[in-house]
Amino acid sequence: MKVGTHPGSHTAEPLTSPTLFFLRSLPRGARRFWILVLVVGAIGGISAALLVQLLRLVQAVAWQGHGESFLAATSAATGLRRWMVPALAGVMVTAAALATRRPLRGHGTASIIESIWIRSGRLALPWTLFRGVVSIIAVGLGAPLGREGALLQTGAATASSLGRWLDLPGDKIRLLVACGASAGIAAAYNVPIGGALFGLEVLLGSFALDLFGPIVVACVTATLVSRILVGDHPSYLIPAYQLSGPKEMTLALLLGPLVGIASAVYIRTINAFGLVLEQGSELRRTALPVVTMLAIGGAAIWFPELLGNGYDSVNGALLGKLPLTLLLVLPLMKMVATAGASGAGIPGGLFTPSLFFGALLGGAFGKLAQHFGAPVPPGAFALLAMAGTLAGTTHAAVSAVLIIFELTGNYALILPLMLTSAISAFVSRALERESLYSAVLQRRNVELPEPINAHWLHSAHVRDLTRPARAKTLPVASFEEVALQLLEAPAGADLWVVDEENRLLGVITLDQLKGHLPEHSVLDRARASDLMQSTPRLRPDMSLAEVARIFAEVPEEELPVVDKRGLLLGTVNKREVMRRGRY
Amino acid sequence: MAATEVNTSPEELRRARRWLWAMIAVGVLAFALGLRAAPPVVFIRAEQEEQASKAAQNPKEEKTPPPEEQESGEAERPTMLPWLYLLKR
């Protein structure tokens, strides 16, 4: 399509599309980055389609279901098959871990966050692809985990490899990794807006405009490619529910805190299993995938709903078809099964199982409300609870609302959806400080930097960054003592002159001391009080925004923190302030 | 396989262990309640097979309509406990 010409081109060369026009108008480095964003989005869509086909193939072979739903196929299988096929998933994971001498555990999102924030976007492509394939096969064989883990990681690892191969700067590689992971989730659920918001809110922790553009482009590209290859159909079968009356809104208001509590329980359970099952002897850790999948397979003889990612049961809850008993017992069993499988080292996503947990609990809430006389569709509450659980477990209410809104395409539910999600995220965060993803990082001693934004700069205080003063001296110290102390102090440390009550009097720096050397005839009589200088002082309750302003005006690398009486409490380093504001 | 480096105090580990066992107990209880309240698919399927074989042996006998699709969960499930069902078989 001929749409125009490049404004800077003297030859008035025709352009074929607005995209080309946009790309040509960019500087070379930016152009290369945007082309990569498109490529990463397309690869995300293609790999999502391939992995979904692999999952269907494994399900068809393992469960001999042709064209039926996964639950219908597992329900039709013999009890022995329902027990042994999941056990096979455990054997496969153990064999893969033994062969590679690396555990395959983890749901992927946490390692993507770690890669973006700590490892400059580094993710090993061959290992991630291998792990993704193992994860998809395990889910196909019945592991109670989600397929999205593999899709997210594949997109992210491809982006990381491309970025490093083309020698992009570190911040661009990190953004590209987030683009790849978001593209994976957009393609997995056919939710381009929700995928983009997930990338911004969960992976990058910011809605900054310069991050928004690339992520949206990658998600849209991935979704388009996936729709061409797999087809454009909703992930869940959701009738056009309407909840707008005061009674329904009151019920949504009640559902929010309940789902928030349930989300906190879910996070704690997943973490407890992960923590405990990671311990123990090598033999125990090696055998755990097999033992756990044998137990899950055993339970699935009676409850095949426990196997796989649980799409069909969620659909049942959304259509209001499941009986109350199953709506009450299945989420509890599924939560334990998912936590067991994940903790035992089966790789797979926790996103879809959390939707299962929420949908069935919400369905139970709806049925109970119906039982007590409220004329409401239980399926609508299953939907609200899905969004609430997503918001509660990820602590990301905006993307949760958008993902579920896109899954339904129903604007009539947006108000109760927002209400339930916001309350659930608030309650869950109050009960469990860490989200499903950040808890894993916290357990592994990975400290994420605080995101930089005006709110954070104003809400963080000097006391948060105060470190003990590294070198102190009294005002009566001789020049020789001062020089010795400064030379022995760690690199970059200044010498703080304090009185006997630890009241700050001044500072002596090495550069300042050098300035006194020409006066060598009087130096043997000089005392610290003669050599020291005054310095700006910080108070513990000052905000980091104020500190940043002071550092911008003075040459000092370190400033003292004093209390109201002038007592030295410690120091704040300029580098530390800068480090906290990274990205 | 190398163990993953974790940052956990013994107290945290004890708490996690207690929570794990509590949740396993909850899962087992849910399983038992589920069995008691709605005997599971496997027994329905076994009954169906039994009825089908009876029908095959005696084709003149009127066929019992099969229960609704199981995934809907609305199908009528036998009230018999699983172990009793197995004993009876």
C-alpha cells in the first residue's frame, strides 16, 4: 500500500506502509531496536502456536482423546492410565534433571523478573527451550500446572539472545526480554492488552510511556501471528453476564476480601511447598517429581479434574454447570496438587492454576448466594473471582482486570471486576507482603531495586539508606593520626570529626589533607579541628528527593546524617542513592 | 542436581513445614468430602460399563439412558461409597 513519502528524502522515494515510514524516520539504533521488537513479537506468536500444538499432540497420544476436551479424554481413560500417565511426567522430569544435572523447578516468571532486574536481561536460550518443551510435555501428561510458563520463557529467552547477539545496550535488552515474555502471555491467552499490562506491571513495575510502546507492539504482533496460526477464539467460554444491580454489586464487594484471603493462602501454600521440598537429600529431591506425580495421579483416579491446567473445569464453573460440592473441594485439592508439583520440581506455570482456584471458589460463592435467595448467575462470580485471584496472587490489579476483561469482551462486568480485583489485591498484599513471583526471589536472596518514580523518591527516607560512619576522629587528633586514619579507611571514605559525645563537628577528606601539605612547617602542631571543614548535614526524616537535590549541588560523595542534637548517626553515599533509583 | 541456594531461617522453615502439613490435611479432607458427597467419575464409568455389558448380554432388556456428560458435573452420581462399591464388585 502506497501511503506517502519520507519527509527528508529528496528523491521522494515511495514508502510501502506507515510502519516503514515510522522505521525510516528513526535513528539507526532505535530503528534496529523497533525491528527487533517486531521480530520478538512474531517469534513469541510462532513459538506459542508451536508449543500449543505440541501440548495437543502429547494430550492426544497420552490420553487418546481426539477432538474432545482434555477433561473428557482423561475421564474416559481407565483408572490405571489416570494414575500412570502423570507418573510418567514425574519420571520424565527426573530423567531430564539427572541428564542435565540441573533442577528444572520453577514457573518461569520469577526468573524472567530476576533476569530483567539483576542479570541485565540474560537468559540462556537452549536451556530455556529445553525446559519449555519438558514443561509442555509434563502438562500434557497431566501435571497440574499451566502451559503459559513455557510460552513466557521461550519469548523472553529468544529476546534475550537476539538482543545480546546484536549487542544492544543493557536497558534495551531488558526491555526486549519483557517484550518477549509479554508477547508469550498475549499469544497464550489471546489477550494483547492484558499481556502488555502484565509486562509493564509485573515484569517492569512501571507504566512509563517509553516502555509502553515496545511492549504493546510486541504483544499485538504476537497475538496476530498466533491468531493466524492457531485461530482467533476465546480461551474460556463465557456467557454475556450482567451484574449491575445494587444487590450484585454488594455481593461483588463481599467477594473481594474473601478472594483476597484465598489468594494469600494460595501464595503461602505455593511458597511453603517450594521451600520445604527444596530441602533434603539429593536422593529425596531426585525422587520427588515421581512420588508427587504418583500421588496426584492416584487422586486423579477419582478426580480427573485435577489433571492438566484445568481449562475444562474453569469453563464448567463459568457456565455454572459444576455442582457446589465440586466447586468447594476441587480448588483445595488443586491448590495442594499444584503446590506439590511445583515444589517437587515439575516446571510449569502457576497463572492458569490460580485461575482455576479462583473460578471454582467464585462459582461456589455464586451458588451459595443463589442458595440464600439472591437471583445471580454463579458463573459471573466465577469470573469475578478469577480476576480477584489473579490480582491477589500477582499483586497486579490493573493487568488482572484487563486480562479478564479481554477474555470476556464484556463491558457490562467491568465495574464489579475492578471492585473485586482492587479489594482482593489490597487484602492479599496486607496478608502476604510478597506476590507469587517476588516471594521466590526473596527466598533466593534476590533483592530487586525499588522502581524509580516520584512517589518512591518522596516516600523513601534518609534513614533507609543510612550506614554507620566508617572513620571517625576526635578534634584533638594530630595531623599524623588524621593522615594515618584516612589512609587506613576504605576507599572513598571521609574522616568525620566528632566530640566525645559523638556530636559532629566537621569532615576531613584526603583531597583536603593534600592541600595542607605545602604548610609542612606547622603541620606537626595542627589538630583535626584545624583541618576539618563544614559539610551539609542530612536529617533521618529527609526524603531521598531532598537528598538528591543536595548531592547535585555539592562535590561530596558522602554526607553525614545527624539527629536534632547534632549527634552523628551515620552517612549516606551518593552511589547508594543512585543505585536505589536504577532503571 | 545442585540444591538451589535459599535464604531461609530455621524458624521460617519450621513455619513452612507446619503450613505444608496443614494444607496436605486440608487437601486430604477435601478429597474425602468430595468422595463422600459426589462419588467420582471412575465409579460412574464402571457402572456404565456394567450396565453396557448387561445390556449386551440381554439385548431385549430396555437400555438405561447414560448419565449426562461428566464434565458438567450435573450427572447423577451413585451414592455408594467407593470402597463399598469395590467390595460389591
